[in-house]
Amino acid sequence: MGIIHKLLLLASIFSFACGGRTLSEARGENTREITPAVIKISTAKVESRQIPKYIQATGSLIAYETSNIAPKVSGKVKNVYVDTGQFVTAGAILAKLDDREAALRYEEAKAAIKQAEAAVRQAEARLGLSPNSNFNASEIPEVRQANANYEQTLAELRQAEANERRYRELLETGDVAQITYEQFKTALDTARARVNAAKQALEAAVNQTKQNHQAIKSAQAAVESARAQAETARQALDDTIIRAPFSGFIGEKRVAVGEYVNSSTPIVTLVRVNPIK
């Protein structure tokens, strides 16, 4: 085989190795630049406008709270001041019950307070005390008088003892007759008896004073009891007025004037709609 034929064979083999492309094409592939993909963009004109702060959606809303308002006491409905659908504020009067009996009990309770207070004043007056003054048995007029009598009898006893002692000595020396001494001995015995009587009277006055002071305490306790009863009666009178516990709408009016209701009878249905859920 000639040299020319060998060259042609080598060229054919090289062309086949390059995928059927020429040598020049194979060399040019390594030097060609890669073109990037084209990205499409869009533009718009800048403008200022309001954007809403809410979302439109479909759902259901219910009241935050629904309450059946009933009275605290029993009675006949005197008036209903609201209607269905009406808005009321917290504390508004919804209805009123007949309060004549409750008002009468309240007046009786107030009268009982005055009567109990008068009993206190009387008990204090028996002791000579001014209203709300401090108690001291020794300062009570009856006790002071009894104590003065006791002190006087003690002084008389001391004098009688001195006389009896002096005349007994004179009797022993023969300077006085027996009958004279007996007179002073009798006076001493009388003085001793008067001291004992005065002492008993003083103790009785002190005991009576303490009893009277206890009567004051009992009368004061009666005043407190009467005041508590009056407060209960006043609360019962206030409870004849039914008020709204919170602001809302009257969902339903449940009773009419003249009906008798109790604590389990709803007067109205009150609906709180702020907030809602």
C-alpha cells in the first residue's frame, strides 16, 4: 500500500471518531460560546391606591352571650319596660315587680331599729350614762351614793371603837359606872351592824349597775340585729327591680304585666352581640 492510501485511511478513521464531522468542525465546537436562555419580563406604571384591610368570606356569626334574665324574688309583674329587638345598656331597668309588701317589710324593719335604739338610750339613762360613753361602775350615781354611805359608817365605826375602848379602860379603873360603859358598847355594836348593812348595799348597787350595763349590751345587740334585718328587707325591695346585667339586645320578651313570676321564671332573653363569635 502506498503512502497516499495510508493517509486516506487515517483520515477516514478520524472522521468516524468525530461522529461523522470534519476535523475542522470538531475543533470549532470547543471554541463556540453558549448563548443564555431569554427571560421574558413585563413592566407597569407605578401608581398609589387604597388597599382594603378585610377579607371577604362566607361564614356564620352567633351572639357572644345569651342570657335568660329572671328575678331574684317572687311576685307579680307590675311593668315591663322593654320590647323585643330593643337595645339596652348594662344596669337598665327591664321590668318591675309589685313592691308593696317588700316596702312594708322595709318600713317595719326601720321602725324596729328605732325601737331598739330607744331601748339602748333607756338602759344608759338608768345608769346615768351619756350615749356611747364608757362604763365605770364606780362612776354610777347609785354606786357613788352607796359607797359614800359605806365610808360614813366606817368612820362612825372607828369613832364607836375609840369610845368603847376609852370607856372600857375607865370602867376598869372605876372612873365610870357599868351602865355608862354599856351605852358605848351598844353604840359600837350598832356601828358594826351599820357598816355591814352599808357594805351589802354597796355590793348590791354594783351588781345592779353591772346588770344594767349588760342590759345596754343586749339592747345594742338588738340594734345590730334590727339593722341586719332592715338591710335584708331593703335588698328584697331592690330586687323587685330587674336590671340588665350587660349591654345587648332584647332577644325575646317572656312575660306580660300581671303574671306571677319567681326566681326560675325568665323575664326576657338578653343577647350580647359585642363581641360576636
